[in-house]
Amino acid sequence: MQRQTGTEPPAESAEQPAIKQEKPVLKGKSWKVGSMNSAAKTQTLISMSKATRDIEARSLENEIDNSFVPKFTQGETYDPFDFSLTKLRIDQRNQYNNSNSTSRRIYKGVGGRGFGGASRFNGRDPLDFWRYPEVLTDFITTNGKIIPGHSLGNNGKTQRRVAKAIRRARAAGLLSYFHPVNRHL
């Protein structure tokens, strides 16, 4: 076989299978002095820099999600509040409240952790959940304290029942006084 010089790859013969060319690394025998001519090294570096530039350009395109970019029609006026995250949250909340889909969250409140009423659990009382520490773990902090109802979105009656269920689970030995269930650690 004849050795070809230059930047073009060697022609494949019928006896030789196609070999995958790997990306060149700047370490190794091929980068030592005298092993490759300077034109080939320059060409390799240029192709590597182009590939790096393409990767960076693709990452910049995907930097901002389209849900964070407000859409305006031609001639519509806007004010700086339209670009804030508060406006985005308000729009998402309105979209959530106006939807009639069955995929709405079961829980209601901050962080999606509130009971929101007994009807959300097919009419079951929160006191019935004392046997299920995995459910009650959503209502205690990492230190084991019961989260107040106002931060969960529970009304007073529901919060009292949730707290009573947590105390029952602790008394039965199903729930720790000092930390959540192991799967939440």
C-alpha cells in the first residue's frame, strides 16, 4: 500500500474494512515533533475549534426555555411586569385553574403538599392515613416538626386531623419523631 500525504484520508481498499476515525487528542505520539507535518496539525486544530464552536452555539440556543419568553402580537403594548417571573407564575396559575384536565394535582397548596379537602381522597378522612407514613411525611419537615396548615393550604379542620394522624403514627411507632420516612432522607 502506498502512504498518502496531505489532509485527505487514505482511500479504502477492498481488503481493508472501514476504520472509524477517532477525534484527535493533543497528547500522544502523533503530536510529537516530526511525526505530523504542521499543515496537518493546523487543519486538525481548525476542525476541532469548529466542532467546539458548533457545540457552544447549540448550547446557547437551548439556554432559555420558550415558556419563559412572553409572546406579544403586533401592536400590543407591554410593560416591564410582563417580563417578570411573578407574571409567569400568575399566568401558570390561571392556566391551571381554568383547565378541566384529569391530570391536575391531587394535592393543593404550597409545594403541592396540602390535602385540599377530604373530597380529594375519595371522601376519606385524613385521620385514616395514620397507617401510611409515606403520605404523612409530606406534612412534616426534615427535623420532624409538623408543617403549619397555612403554609400547606389546609383549612383548620383538615390541619388538625392531619396533625392528629401524624401523632397517632408516631405513637404506633410507624413515624419517627425526629426525621421523615427513610425514602425521603
